[in-house]
Amino acid sequence: MPGSTNDVRALNALPLNLPPGSEVYSDSAYTDYTSEDDLEIADKITLKVIRKKNSQRKDSPCIQYIKQCIRHYIETVFSAITCLFPKSIHAVTYEGFLLKIEAFIFAFTLKQAFIE
């Protein structure tokens, strides 16, 4: 999506092919109660949003802390994977692009296995 697009609109455009019972962690930019409820009802996917202070659906401080810790861990792992990526990925086809992304993720996995 273009940078000027609202994050909630981008979330609605994502094809979330996830199994029922999945949890998707997001920051406060993805606060859209209708989308949150629709995902829960239709696909049994729970959207775990880190709530703003003035949110209509407040979480307890304990739940908010857990969400922040899990999201921080996810961002750390994603950052470690993307640091292996070059500044640009040249691919002629979509399948070629996906193959290169898979290779970077595989390289990250091997790196983690042999370092730790």
C-alpha cells in the first residue's frame, strides 16, 4: 500500500490465511473495532492490539505488558532477518522474489542454529 494509506486499510487488504485460533499482534495504529470483531467472528483470528490510553476497549496493565513484550520479540526477530537482506532484491518474477526471501529466511535460520 502507498505510504499515505491508513494502516487499518492496509490490514483489511492483507490476505490473512491463518488457521483458526491464530493471534495477530499489532500496534495502536491498527485500532479498528469493526475489523477486530469481524476477524474474530468470521475467521476465529484474534487481533492483539496494543491499546492507546484513550481506547474504548481498555486492557489491564498486565495484558498490555504481555502484548508489548511479545510484539517487541517479534520485531527483534524480524529486524534480525531483514538485516541479512540487501538494499534491493532483484527478481524478474514474483516466484523468483519469493524464492529469494525464503533463502534469506533459511540463511537466518542456519545462522541462528550454528551461533547458539
